[in-house]
Amino acid sequence: MQPFRQSDNEAIKILCIEEPPFLFVRGRTRGTRQTGFQDFGYEGYIPELLEAIKKVMEDDGMDFTYKLELMSEGNYGRKDSVSGQWDGMIQELIEDDADVAAGALTLTSQREEAIDFTDHFMKSDIKILIKHPNFGVQEYPFAPVFPFHVGVWFSNLAALVVVTALLWAMARWNPYEWRQMYKRGETGQEEGDTFCIRNVFWYLWSTMMLQSYTRSPRSHSGRLLSSFWFYFVLCMVFLYGLNLDPFLKVSKNVLFIRSMGDLLKLEQTVHYGVVRHSPTYDFFKHSKDETLQTVWAQMATLDRDPFVARLRDGVRRVRRSNGRYALISEEKLLLWEANSWPCKLYVTGGTSTRIKYALAVPSGSPLRDQLTYAIRKLRAEGVLGKLEDKHWQGSQRCANQTMWEDDSMYSLNSNDLMGLYYIMAIGLVLSLIIFILDWVFSIVFPSEHKGGGRSFARPPPAQQPRRNDMDMDDYGAAAPPQPDQGGSKTDWI
């Protein structure tokens, strides 16, 4: 290796931008060395990468003294489409105000026309950051009623009313039903009141909820109507159950995004955007792929302002959007945010494109070959992989979740079932109100509740069954009851 320095500068000036986990500022409390990131109070992937490069240089007998300079304002560099001038880090390198630019700087063909890049030290995909589905708030708590259109619900209610009225009429006037048998003295009062209007309603309602019942109709017409009602109920129940699952798992749809094209399927529920003038922004803007062009066009169509100025602004918007906004950006940056506490973010999406991070130097600088040599050696020794694992996996709370925590995102949680809890709460409140009304009614009208309630009609005295001497056995005890010739109390369909 030949010395790279062509000037008398005491140290190589390296520009960087604070972008966790690539680089962030901490207190000047780490270490006592006079060079490197310890002296400047910088931490992250880039400072440790530079220290590793420094060690490679020193092992080969070369000095690699450098100083980091943090850019307080600006960006990595973009070219003005009108003037053709660059800004940010790229401008500093073009004007020879810095020797190296380090950070989450992506290698693009447009930038290579103005400056030189070393070999890449990391690759990344473009993926999607969303609100973790387990921490979203259900916007439509009564989603369990969505499987049927409102017209279907009213049609079912009308069917219940019509069948109730028809079955009550059959039970009241059909000569083979319980009421007419009671009038003829063939059965007791309790059986005669089986199919009053109230009991008919609860009979149909309980069968609709797949519950049991005490007595069924005795006449052929009543049994035929009940059979068709059961068939109608079974069809409705199974159709409801089959269509309920998608509405309960609507928050899980974002977990199955495997490509940018899948975003188009969620355009009614999820809006998405990118960081303005970021590599992802340029990727979508200049892409020739038809699907990516559609995604780019949909961004502005679905949202008035889909773009954010900085990555942390987009992350904040995702956290506050309740699953209604997704941020598209580089995977490495999104993973850091998703693995940061609180663990309420999730990175999804398949591989759409590969981008590369590299160090940048002024065009023609001999530093390019020396830094490329060091980066390739570190990659071969596995140092780059260890650094990546350390900063993206090992040091963050959310990156070390258990298998149960990781797989639970596909399970139904209390947020998804909130509508069912609300419906149950409504049932509890209504039943409590009716209980109080029954209790008050029993106090105000006590005579109405004596003898087990009132009947619609009482049979004539002559038709009342009476006990006589024939009802007694030889020992003076009551003879066992004879089978009811008119029908059993447990006569089922």
C-alpha cells in the first residue's frame, strides 16, 4: 500500500450527518483516546466502522488520523434539476471542503458522475414501516355486524317478525296445536300457553341462536314452518361466520404485504408516503416500472401531503396514524426505528430493490482505493457483519422478542374483538334493565304473578280434569298418571 495523503493536513476531514444508528451524538465520556469517535462523543455504526478501517491501515503500517465533523444542517446531497448544482455532502466534496463523506449515503449513478464512491459496506432493501397491528385502535368497533349489509339485517328482522306472526296464528287456531287441546281439556294450562305471542318470539329467537327449546309445534303446518325456519337460520349463521373473519382481521392485512404492488390492494385503508428528496423518493420518482409508477401516483391521490421532511417526522406520523399511514424507506433505517422502544412499529414488504451504502470521496481522490481495500478486508474477516448485527439486533429491546411475542401479531387480540365485547356489554346492560323492570312489576302488581301467571283463556269447569275414586289404588294412594293421549309435554320435532 502506498501513502494516500497528498497534502500536509494533520487529519482527514470526514463529514457525517446524525442518523441513528449510523451515527448519533452521546456525551464525551467513552474512552480516553485522542482520535476517533471517543474524543468527539460520537457513537454508532459509522464511528466504529472508521475505527475498524483505522486498525486495518495501522496494521499495514499507515497512519489514518481523522476527525469527524457533524453537519448541523443539510442533507446527503441532491442535484437541482434547474441549475444542475449539488448541495449537502456532495457539494462539500465537490468543492474539496472535506475528504470523506460517511453515513447513510446511498450509491447512485447520478452521484457517481460528480464524486467517487468506495466499495459498499452495507446493502439494504426498500421496505414499509407500519403501526404494529397489535397496538392499533379499532376504528369501527362494531365490525362484527359488517359481514351482512344493512339491508340484509333488516330483511332478517322482517323475516323474524313475519314468521313469528304466522306461527302464532297457527298455534292459536290450528285444532291440533297445544292451545286448542287445552280448550278441549286434553292437556294442562302450562302446555296451552306454550305458543302465546311472547313464547313464539322466544322460540324462534332461541333456535336462531342455536339454543334448545321446551316444546315444539304439534301440527304439521307448525312443524313444516319450523323446519324451513331452521334451514334459513343455519344458512344465515354459516354465511355470517364465513364472512366474519376478514372483518376481524382487517388490521392484519398489512402483515401480508410482500411487494409494493400489494400496497395498491390496501389503498382504501392505508395511505403511504416517503421522505422527500430521499433515495426512496428518487427511486420511485425516476422508476420505469409500471407498478412503482402506479404506487408513486397513488401517494398524492390518497393523501394531500404524503411526503415528510425527515425520517423521524415520518416515524412520528406512523405512530400517531393508528395504522392509516405507512412510510416507505430504506430497510436499515426503518428497522432501527421499529426496534426502538416502545415496540409498536413493524417493518414489512418484500424485496423491491437493493440499495448500497458506501463512503464518498472527491472525484479522483486516492482515498477511494485505500478505503475500498480496507472495507473489502473487513468484509472478508466478518467484521462488517458483526457491526451490523450489533447495531441493528443486539442493542435494542424490540429486536430481542420471544417467539411468542413475534408470532402473536398474527393472532386476534382484544383490539380486533372490541366489537364483540361491546355487543356483550350491551346485552348485559339490557338484561339488567329488564331484570329491574321485572322486579318492580312484581312488587307493583303482585297478583299478576300468583299461580305462575295468567293464561289467555281458561277451560270451562266441566272440562277440568278431576280426581275421583278411580284415581286411587287399592291402598288409598294416588294412582300413577296415565299417558297423555293428546300428546307428551316433550313432544319434539
